[in-house]
Amino acid sequence: MGFMDEVRKAGATIKRACKDIFDAPFVREMCDTADNMYRLGWDERNGGNISYLLDEKEVGEYLDLNDVKRTIPLMGVNAANFDVSSLVGKIFLVTGTGKYFKNVKADPETNLGIVRIAEDKKGVELLWGYKDGGRPTSELPSHLMCHAARLAVDPENRVIMHSHPTHTLAMNYVHELDEKKFTHTLWEMCTECIVVFPDGVGILPWMLCGTDEIGVATSKKMHDFRLVVWAMHGIYGAGKTMDETFGLIETVEKAAQIYMLTAHLPRVNTIKDEDMVKLVELFGVKYRKDFLDLK
Ligand code: 13P
Ligand code: ZN
């Protein structure tokens, strides 16, 4: 290879490593999603958090993966019931604790961080973000346990999203918190619900958030459900893409809104269980048959 070829090759490498992180599709997606969630009133103040499993090669086009800015210990983690061995070395884009979704789009470098799960599993290595000395969401233990749980059943899962959607939360106060009954009510509220979340909605009783206990409980539910309600707090969603995960929560929230608009009125019409079966058969989806009351 001649001298000029060497120069060209080196230039290409530098150019690749120097792609602007602010233009990275995963950063843009995160900004747009947080913005939408705020705009919809789901995430007041610092409510809600998102973690997005990234492709190492893709991140390497934007950041020097050997340049660890600092190591951040994982708080609230009791090693006995917190096993993220399967995630060691994996890189996540994560919202910061105490950060407002309202502000993510205008200043992603302060409100978001890109972290890699450290070899010792006790902390994360910061590769970018949390510019003001911040740290990942207090729910990171829950998110990581959910990622591990979802990846075990769906190797393509990438996103865990937590939010406080208004009508879903309102419904928690007036509807029985039974997984079958809650899911059934949601399925009845919009024709497409059973097709969008045929696996239904898991429910946890009120628990202290930010702890590994709620993380373990949520991740156990995530073996069966992509949606888990945290009673009187909010919801967790999991999916392959940001759109899919957002769409799951959006559909539950829409159904909960219709429920809250109609629950106090006499019910004249409803979608019958037999009709729901026709829908899942048409769309060819596997669903929680035991959540329907079929004769
Ligand atoms: P963080 O600010 O730590 O992400 O917490 C927000 C929240 O919704 C807790 O459940
Ligand atoms: Zn919350």
C-alpha cells in the first residue's frame, strides 16, 4: 500500500470514529421518545425512565469505546438476587436519575448517558453523557433485570421503558388489580388491544421503587408479559424497538382512557370474547386464552 493509501485509510478510520454522537439515530430516537412521552403527560418532572440496548459496533462509530469517563456503582443492588452476568460488556443508552423528560431533547448530553456493564457487575462504565456528574436512573437495577429476562425469551429485545401514563394510573385506583380482569377490561376497550398485547398485562402490587426487590419481581413477570403495571405507580414495557415499546404503552393508555371515560356510565355495548378470538385468529397471534371467558 502506498503512502497516500495509508493516509486515506487513516483518514477514513478517524472520520468513522468521529461521527457526531448527537446525530446518532439511537440518541435521536431516545430524544424524540422522551419528548413524546412528556408531551402526552405520561412523564411529569423526572417521572419515567428508558434504557436502550445498543449495538457495540454502531456505538464504536461515534465513541472511543476505550475511553471510560468514570465508573458508576450500581446502587440498591444486593448481589444475592441481582444477576446481570448475561449483560456484562453490553452497552446501554439510559435516562439519568432525577432528569426531566421535558429537557432530554434540548440537552441529551446532560440528561442521558451511554454506559457499559462493568466486568465486576457492580457498576457501569460511563462512555458518554451525564455531563453534570449525573448517574443512570435509580431504576437501572430493574431495567437490567428486565433486559436479562426479556432477552432470555426474545433475543431481539432492546428497550425497557417505564412511565406514569395518566389513565393507566387512574384505572389502578378504581379497577381490581387482577391480571386476568385488568387485561380483559383493557382488551374490551379498543378492538386492536388483544392484537397489540395478546400476552396481556402483568401486575405487581404497590412496592418500593428503586430497589432490587421490585426489579426481581418485575423481571419475573417479564418472562410472561411485555407489559407490567406497578400498582399506583406506573407501567413497564419491553420491546424490540423504541416504537414497539412506546406503542405497547400507548395502546394500554388509550384503552385505560376509554375505560376511565366510560366506567361510571351504563355499559350498553361491548366487544365480545368470541369477537376477540376472531381477531387473534385473523392476525395469527398467540394470546392468553385463559384471560378470556370462552364457553
Ligand atoms: P429516576 O429519576 O431515578 O429515573 O426515577 C423516576 C421514576 O419514575 C421512578 O420510578
Ligand atoms: Zn416511576
